[in-house]
Amino acid sequence: MSPVHNYKRIENDVVGTIGKKIRAIAKAIFSFFQRIHQTGKQRFTVMFIPHSEKKIFNFQISIYSLSFFLVLVVMIVVVIFFLSTQMTYSDVQMSRKDLKIVSSEMFMNDFREIMLEFNKEKDNFKVLVGNLWALANPGMENAFVSTAIGGNTPSFSEGAAIPDSLKELNDLKSLFTILKNSEAPLRSIITNVEQQNKLFEGIPRLWPLEGAGYITFNFGPQIHPIFGYWYIHSGLDLVYAYGANILATASGKVLRVFYDSGYGNHVLIGHKYGFSTLYAHLDSVFVQKGQEIKAGEIIGTLGSSGLVTGAHLHYEVRLGNQEVDPQSFIIKPETEAAQYSK
């Protein structure tokens, strides 16, 4: 037998085997669906029997119909569940949006109230800066009004319907313009005040006791506390805690650090414009002759050295060789005003 004939025979066997397998599978599938079809065609009789048993209602239903009905019910249930879920989600979202709207309305109401307060403070600020400018720059008030606080801000025609948001925006822009244009005059005022402070550094204006204290003896005619006769008291007697710090009331140079039976330990400081200050009856002295002193610097402590009836500071202000009333120059700290008035 030739090789070609053998190959043909093997090929036919293989094809035959595959064909048989395919036919068997197709037959099995057909048989499966046929059984399903036969099962689906089966019918059930459903009967409804009333208690009176007068009339019985019944009907037949196939498995196909029953399966279709069950699938339909399941689909309806799924759709209803999906729609209810969506509605619940939508309700939640709407509730959140309503809450956000309420919060936004509350914020806007608070914002409007703040803007009203801003407008009031803005007007007060304009007046305050104008007054400061007038004090620091006498004769230049008109320049301040025209250039400092002025500026172009948005405006609306009279009688026009203006949304609240635009009004508030206009108020903010106006406030910003005023604040921005106030920078230059405020800087000018600061410069002028700094220059004036330099001029006043040599004038004895500070309260000489660190903390508080009060005046027991004023400048002028007094009865001597030890000898009992009338005399001219050349300064102020200030009382506070023993050992309290004594401050230089102006910048200057120490002219004398000395002790005598009357003033006890005392310091004399020379200042600008012919002023000098004397601090007497000190317990300790922290400066020496020739030392440069800044206003507010500690020069010693309160004590009872010299001719005294108790611990206090005797403080004098002199203009040239003449003693003057220190209260004409002292600026008393407001926080301690009640104690100074005793």
C-alpha cells in the first residue's frame, strides 16, 4: 500500500472521529434545550377557593410564564430599589445644599453687619488721620483732604437699583483706597513725631519713679517737715517702695554725683536747652560724673539718705539757675494716674 493511500486513510479516520464528536455535542445540546422546552411547557393549575365554596376560580400557567413573571418581578424590585436609592441620595444632596445656602446667608448677613461697622470706622479713621495730619503739618490741611484720603472709587448713580453685593464691593474698594492713600500721610506724621521726640529728648518729661508712686510735697511754699517754718520747696517729694528704681527724666550728661547732709546721695544731670534735673536722698547710685544718660535709664534707687523724715525721692527741675515746678513738664503715665493724685 502506498504512503499516499495511508495518509488518506488516517485523514478520513480523524475527520470521521471529529465529526462524530461534533454531532454528539450538537445532539446533547439539542437534547438539553428540548428537555428545557418540554419542562417549560408544563402547566400548573392555580385554584382560588372562597370560604363559601360557591364558585372556584382557577387558571393554568406554564413554567415559561411563571419564570417570565418572576424575572419581571425581580426587575421591578431592582428598579424600585435603584430609584429609591437615587431619591434618598438626591434628598441628602438637597439637604446639604440647603444647609450650605443657610450657612452662606448667615455669613452674608454677618458680612453686611461687619461692613456697616467698617464704614463707620472708616469715617472715624479719616477724621483721625486728618486731625493727626493737621497737628503734624500746620497749614497743609487742604493738601491732606485733596491728595491723602482722596482717590477714585466706584460710584453709582442716584436712584439706581444696586445689588447688595455690589454695594459691599464698592465699600471694600473705598476702604482699600482710603487705607492705601493714608500710608503716605501716616509716614509723614511718624517722621514728624520722631523729629519732635528728638527735640523733646532734652526736656525732663518722664515720671522719675519706675512703677508708680505719688507726690507728698509739691513745689512752692511749704512748712518744713523737720524745723516747722515756712520755706520755698524747690522740687517735688515722691514716695514709693524703698529701693525702687529712679529713672532719668530726659537724656543728658551727669554733672554731679555727690553726698551732703541735706540732699544725701544725689545726682545732677544736665540736659538740652539749659535744663537740668536733680535726684536726691538716693539709697544707691548707678551712674558717675561725665556719663551720657538716655531718657528712662536707671540712675539709682529710692532711699532715705540725708536730712529726711522717711524714704522718698526729692526731684528738682532747673532752667538755668532757677528752679521751676516739675509738674509743668512731667507726663504722668495714665495707668498710674490714681496713685499720682494722692
